[in-house]
Amino acid sequence: MTLETPRLRLRAWEDSDAEALYLLARDPRVGPIAGWPPHRDLADSRRILHDILQTEESYAIVLKETGAVIGSIGLRQNSDLASGEGERELGYWLGVPFWGKGYMPEAAKEVLRHAFEDLKLQTVWCGYYEGNARSQRVQEKLGFTFQRKTERLYVAQMDEYRTGYVNRMTRDEWVATRDQGPGTRD
């Protein structure tokens, strides 16, 4: 399935995306703040592409204008946050050159529309680790509501403890905010 926004195409990850993935995900400013280590080499990116990204409801974020892969977004089922029927966890990251341009709120708004309209979900969960102000701001712009803070949360891929924040959006909350454009919430 492909989802579209005015500037973006959200499509399934392809084998040919491995090099673009590596170039974005090797940057130490991207993965660690989200709880995963930078990609070590192209082989690492290929493995992650096959094992993690090429799954149901996982999308490469692609600029319509150039066809360049700029990040990833997806809805995971049976995650730490979303374990029940009718709920999923929203996860996302964006390559550093594309930060601050409103791409992630734009992509996430479309994925939320898909989640609630097409998949008929009741709840979408999302979280971030302390210090990830960009992810926090995206969730605020989208209208997610704070649910809990967890101290000393073990982040296995980084082998460390962090403070985590969990937010939620229900179908009713989405209906109340869906007509607002990305970045319009203060």
C-alpha cells in the first residue's frame, strides 16, 4: 500500500533502499535518541531492512519531488505499548538533512488517518525518550495526550536505562483534531 501527502509518498521499503537507509541511519543523531544504535555499514542496513522495516504497515518516507528516501514511519502491532486488539504503536524517524521542514507531522498525520479510517483502529500509542524534543513536539502537534512517564526504562538495543514518556490518541481524539494541518497546534 502507498499513502500520499502533498509532499510525500509513504511506500513499502524495497531492497534497493538499503544504501539510502544506511546513509541516513548511520548518523549518530538519528538512532540513539530513538533507542537504536547507528547503522555500522551497508550490510547492517540490509539486515535491518529485511528483518525490521520490510514488514506490514512499515513505510519508507519518500519526497515526491525527488524520489529520495528521507526516513521511516510505521504502525506496529504487539509492541511494548500496543498489545490489544484495535491498537498499534506509531514509530518514526527522519534523516538529519530533513529535520525542521514539517515532513514528520505531515507523514504522521496521513498514517493516523490510515490507522483510524482504513484500519479502523481504536487507539494509537506513541512514545519518546527524555531528551528527544523533536519527537515530543511531533506528538504534541498531532494531538497525542500524555499517559505516563517511566523512570529507569531499560533500552535493550542501547544497553542503558532511560526515562520514557508514553502518549496516546484515540479515534475520538483524532476526529476532534483531524481537520487541523500539521504544525497548527501550539
